[in-house]
Amino acid sequence: MTKTALALLNRPSLAAPPHREGAEPFVLVDSGQPHVRVLDLGVTRGDGVFETISIGAGRPQALRAHLVRFARSAAALELSEPDLDAWEAAVRAAAAAIDPVPEAFVKTILTRGVEGEGRPTGWAYAAPADDFTAARRDGIRVVLLDRGYRHDVAQTSPWLLQGAKTLSYAVNRAVLREARRRDADDVVFVSSDGYLLEGSTSSLLLRVGDRLVTPGVDLGILAGTTQGDIFAFAAQRGLATEYALLRPEDLQAADGAWLVSSVRHAAPIRRVDGVDRPVDSEFTSALNSYLVSRTE
Amino acid sequence: MTKTALALLNRPSLAAPPHREGAEPFVLVDSGQPHVRVLDLGVTRGDGVFETISIGAGRPQALRAHLVRFARSAAALELSEPDLDAWEAAVRAAAAAIDPVPEAFVKTILTRGVEGEGRPTGWAYAAPADDFTAARRDGIRVVLLDRGYRHDVAQTSPWLLQGAKTLSYAVNRAVLREARRRDADDVVFVSSDGYLLEGSTSSLLLRVGDRLVTPGVDLGILAGTTQGDIFAFAAQRGLATEYALLRPEDLQAADGAWLVSSVRHAAPIRRVDGVDRPVDSEFTSALNSYLVSRTE
């Protein structure tokens, strides 16, 4: 019984080709043992990037979209360009090495490596997913929390790394503690000038009539892979899709609202700052049926 | 020849007493070997805190002030309260285990530990300091960079963890790359509403006539241990000291300006955004003589 699996990437495969031949670009190791040195900038400075990829019935979902975003985050941090073929092989190997379960995930991590060595560190970790049945069916309670930045900060101040999926996520954890204190499950970040942004590790999706709406990625938020798939799904069903500047009153007035992400999938928002709002059970169910059964 | 040393804290000593008896609260290990697991929230989320303590001629400097701030950062992240006596013993042991050098440092790190285990991880790492002679004598070039937050964000939005010394320092590293692109060595952060804040890992200090001035810690910045010691030193020399709201024009007009920190000590600012400014060599030299020779 193998519940988790860890693929450590070899040094040469952490940067883009010149292509290796022959040997695997990673080695499968025991995830319970320590593999990270205390001088790794991933742990001393949160200086690295990550992705979390859902595995449905053994198949990675939206894998290439995740890997492309992984490379984009690495570029934002000026890390060397990852060899995405090597990473794809590592993700598949880690996913295949755990016992079959309906839903699992693989987390990929690329750090700047041990300080002074100038070589990145990378691994892919696979494990079964938690059970999100209740969140998907009954919904979640959110609070709106200030992210502190203006909506245009990614344009004015790119060194703040907004829109990159970095290992510096202490704030994303702190807001969940604040949410719990306020009797909620998650947050929707709001810019300092009052625009809706995203969840702590998810995208915000609204349904307004027969239109799906999400905040634009020029707001310094992540380009959601799950949100992207949902927009493609919506187009097939004849729903319009739109990226827009949204205000808290748009969330209040929406016919449906969700936080969507790779592993929890579509969690309908049933309460905002203590005020109940309707859940669109039928569309939620359709969304999650689609998301759970996605192939690549 | 031992250039570096690593003291891993034992689990029971990572939280405040009930006091252990007998055994050391840490174990000295080989810092070149991996000691961190890939599920440690320190590396997956930058979810932890740190301090860097200078060691002058074998003696930790401002040790208690660092440890008190360490505990304050831990409290901001709702980590369990560290047993400061155990940490002090670990810092001293790591510092004593390296070959004698005039200047060294010890870095202490406390993380939330491996996800799901509910127990923190902690270590103290000692190594010789880099040679900062040139920065202390000739000065550094800085650029002013937007931090994105208003000056009052620590009061309005405490979940943003401003003022805590966390492992989520990817932005503090990114701004140094931006500084290098602009032909500079370091940055002075400015709030989105135009107030001077601090360096990437240092405090800003200005001399205006016979008065030393620094931004107040209610601006979501770190309470500088070195800045605190300098204020005490200044008081002995009959200089007034003040915490104030400062604007970029105050830096421009100041008689002296420094970024001060635990290991580099007082680095005079000799250029701001490409414009040279005078360096007060005499006072700089007095400051660094004091800082280098501090006992606890």
C-alpha cells in the first residue's frame, strides 16, 4: 500500500534542455525522509514556485495548463526555465506510484536551491485528495478580506510578484485562520480599491443570468486552470463567458457564485460575511461532474 | 575545520515549557545533509518565522532582543510560543561549534512543521559572515520601490502579517533583483501612500542635525534590533532619537542615511535612485565600531 509518492528531479532536468538521453529525469524516493537542506532558499525565503494538479481516476487534469503556469511563475521569479517534459514525466510517475484512488493530487515544487550553489531544487509529490463532497454539495462560507494592494499593482510594481504562484504563501494561510475566526471556511480577497480578486488558493466565478464572469488576470491574480476549463465547458453549453472588474455588490447580486480550484473543484459560496446567499445546486452539480471526469 | 554548524531543536523544546530536565534541547548535526521533509509547511507555504543574529568575536549580539522578536513573529503567525531558553542554548551551541572568526551569524528558523502533524520544526544554523567592509565604508546605492501597501495596513489588515519576520520573503528577494537591474545594491520600500518604510532586510536610519530618526513600527515594518541598539548608543552620545513618518524628500534632505541590520551593520546610503548623496564617514565609522564590538 503506497499512499504517497515523491519524485525528486535530477539537477540537469530542472532547467530547459539541452536534452538528456536515456536515464529518467527523476528518482522515486521515500517521501517520509528529509530531502531538503536547511539552506535551501525554498525554506529560508519561500523563494520558489509550485502547482497543485488534480488526478482523476489516475489521470492528471489540465496538466499542460498547470505546467505552462509553473513555467510562467518561474519566469516571474527569474528562475531558470523548467524542462516541462521532465516535469510531466515526474508528475505521471508520482501519480502512478500511489495506490489507485478516485481522486488524488500531485504538487510540483521548484525552488532556487541551496543558497550559493546556483542550482534549483525540484520535486513532485503525490497523495490521495481529501474528501470535498460536503464543500462541493453544500457549499462554503466566505468572508471578504483586504489584500492590501490596488487592483493595478501587477502593472505598477511587478517586483511584488502578484500573479505568480510562489512558495511565499504565509498570508494565504493567515487569511484562512482569520476566516475561521469569523466562522467561515475561506476568503475572497478584495483589492485596496474595492475590486473582487480570488480565493486563498482558488478563482472566483459568478453566474449572472446566462453569463459566467470572473475577475481578469490583469488584477494581479492567478490565471485559474480550473476556471479556464470551466469557461470552455460553459461555451459548449451556450453560456457566455467574461473577464470583468467586479465589486462586492456583484457577488451579492449574482445568481450563482463559486470558488473553483484544482482539487476541491467547484465549491458554491453559500454565505458571504455572515449573510446567506442562494446556491445553484443544479449547475454546481453539472460543473463538478464535468471537473471530476476531465481527462487532459 | 568547522565552517558551519546546525542545531536541530528537539520537538518538546519548540514550544514553551513545561520545562524539560537534563537532556539538551537540541542536537548538533551535519548541515550539509537534508533535514527538512517535503511536506514541511516551511517550504511548501513559507509558513514560519526566522531571525538572523550577528556573532561578534564569538558572542551573540542583541540575542534576547532577537529572540523576543522571534516569539512576536511566531505569535503573529499563531505558532506555538517558542521556548526561548532552549533557543538561546541552541544559538550559543551553534555559534560555539564553528571555527573562531571575527564575525559570524546564526539564523534561527521555526516552521509550522509537516502538514497534518501539528508539531513545529526548528533549527539554528551558524556560519561565518560575508565581508561587508566595502558596504560599511564606501556605502550602498538604493532605489525606492513601492511595497504596495498603505502605511496603516498593519492596523487595518493584520492578516497580511506586516511586521512579522516570516519565511515568505520571495518579494524581499525579488526587489534585490530589481535593484540590481537599476544599478543599485538595495532598496528602501515606500508605502503606496508615499511613506518611507525599511530596506529589504534592514531598517532605515536618518540623521537630521543632532537627531536620529527612523520610521515608526506602526507602519507594518520590523522593529529593528540593530536600530534599537543604535538609538541607545545615540542617547549616550547626546543625540536625540525619534520615530516619525518620513517622506522621500526627508531622505534627500537628511545629513546622513543608513540601512542598518544585524550582520551588515550600518551601511551608509551613498546614492538614491541614481542621485549621489553625501556619506557621513565619521559617524558611520563610530556606528560600526560600536556595532561590531557589542556584547549582549
